[in-house]
Amino acid sequence: MRKLWTKTGIFVSVSIACGSALWWRQWKANGGSKSSPYQLKLVQVLFRHGARTPLKSIPDVLEAQWVPTLLEPPGHTHINHVVTDLDGGPRPPSPLEDSYRKKKLSGGVFAGQLTTLGMQQLYELGERLRRRYVQEVPFLSSTFCPNEVYVRSTNIIRTIESARCLVAGLFQQKQKEIVPILTTDAESEILYPNYHGCRLLRMLSNPRFKEVSLLPHMVADLKSIRSELGISAKSDVDFVLIRDDMVARETHGLPCPPALPAWRNRVEQRAVDMMFYCYQPSKRENLQLCVGPLLHMLLVNIDEKLQGTSSEPNRKLFLYSAHDTTLIPCLMALGIFDMKWPPYASDITLELHEHKRTKEPFVKVSYMGQDQLIPGCSGLYCPLQEFQNVLSAYSLNGDLYQSLCNSTGDSSKL
């Protein structure tokens, strides 16, 4: 396990180093922090949790052995933290987490648990953020300060633990106070498409999931892979499920069914095709309900920073610990989805800059450390008005979101 962890850590570190080197060259091209025309004002990071156990095993095939030693937390990922609701009260109940705890995998652990490797991945993401925002640009304090940093997670253990590990890497376990990790109840969660809490989203999405599974190429490929793997026609399986188990095994060096590697690329492609079909931007109302409230929150954070109306005027960093099903529709709304599944510990980072001379606000977006030119923006540093226009098609404030969610499907308001 340690050899696997070391090899994976080297690969991730090399990838991060390449991304940092590219950014450093771009930063130096602007003359460094002293001569750059922009001043960094706010950073928001939306990230996927680290490597985990599968949510479900592929039926009718030999299961991987998910043993407890794969979940041991590295000592350097520990911090003194507390998990609360959004108001600082007790952590709400988590029906989703409860459902995972009912699924014991072969080897003795539960479905959807963050592994040692996943904890290390988030720690390394924190280290990358430290290099950028503490060392290369002196933006954040080197020690965690709650008035500077806001940490929110979905109310699921793997994302909560991922947030903890990222903060440990970002601040090297140095903290002035306990780190609060905020969560909310399942009904009001906006950090993933909330099929439980939004009736209209459920009404719109269920038919699309059924439609995509009946497309001729999907049916043909799924029939072939069922035959190759020996999956019974009675077993409920799709490409997303197969991919999830396959990638979890590969990431942790556990054996896959012998016939599966030959299908790897096709499984990956079809799983992405399924998600794109269900979330695709041309179905505006569906994508709005998936990430509209989240996008609105990101824009509000920017506006409050610029207007000086934030309840925490010294806040510089928002961290949001979420899922692949969060990042995919966000990337689509931004127009930068590359038709590849977001890997474990991937991140979308939004930087708010102010032009030093004109005081105009700009937003710069990066994905996994690489700057992105957003369609509809006139440059990497996107004028805020242009950025707001890009997201206006999908952003939803809370009241409108709730009104639509409780409606019976009249999407003419969208």
C-alpha cells in the first residue's frame, strides 16, 4: 500500500508542479506581484473529495477486498476541527451517509469512504494552494484564521474529511483556533444537484436518465460489456456504476475483472456521455436547478467583497468540499467541460482581482491548476460584468430556486 501511495503521490506532485510552474511563468510575465496590474482580493475553491471506496460494486463479478488498513488517516492530515450546521449548531443528520453505512463492501469497510490515498490527495491540493496563496503570493496568513477562511462541506463524511485534509495541507496543521467545517441538512443542500430537496429537478431528471439508458449505442455497449463480464440481465447496472468501481480499484491498485481493462476507455466515454446527456447546457432548466443556487452564492461572495458588506470583512478564502456531480454541471455552466470525468481531488478555483489603476473587478478561473478562458469572456482576466453575464443563464437566487423546485414543472419562468 505504501508503495502505491508513494507512486501516486509522485505522479500527483509532478502534475501539481507542472501546473504551478506554468502559473509561475505567467505571473512572472506580468512582472510579479509588485508590477502586476491586478491585486488579488478573494479566492473561492470548489473541489471534489479524494479517492474513496466505491459506492457500489459491479454485480456478479469478483469483488475487490476493501480492508480497513486502506482507510488509516496519515498523521499529517489531522487538525483540530468541529463539524457544525451553517449557524454553528450541531451537525445535522445525514440520510445519504446513513445509506452508505448500510452498504458493507467485501473486506469490511463501508461504501463511499475516503481512503488513506484520498486523504493524501487532498493534503497535496492544500499544499498547492499554500504555494500559490501563502508562499508565491503573500495573500493568506500562514496559520489558519477563521476570519480569513470559510470552510463548507456537503454533510457526508468523505467530503468533511477531505476538507480537513486540505486545510491541514494548506496551513501545515498550524491553527490559531479550531477549524469549523460547516454543513447543512439534506433538504437545503446546494453543493450538489439536490434531487431529494428539489421536486422539479427530480421530475426533469428522472426521464432523462431513463432516456439515455435507452439510446441505441448505450444499449448495445452495455449488452456487450454485460456479456464480457458475466453480469446477469437481471442485475441493475449502468456505465456510471461500472466506472465508479473500476476507477476506485485502479486508483488503489486492486484487481479488476480480467475482461474490464479492454473496455476501460469505452466505459469512461459512456459514463461521461450519460452525465452530459442528463446535465447538458441546452436543457437550461435542468442545469439551473443542478447548480443555480451554488453559482449564485459564488457571485454573492464576490459582490459582498467588492461592496464591503460581508459579515467577515477580512475573509479571503472560501473552500467548498463537494463531488464530481457538483463539478461536472459547474464546468458545463462555465462552458469549459472537457468531456472528461473530474478526477479525485480536482478543483475549480475562482479568483477575484481588482485592477490597481482603474479599480475594475476581474475574475480568473482555473481548473486543476490550469487557467481557463471562459467562453463569453474577453480574456483570462474576465471583466466581472462579462463573468456575471456568462453565469446569468444558470444562476438562481434562493427564493426563485425554492419557488421553481416546488412547482409542478412550469419551466416558462426560467
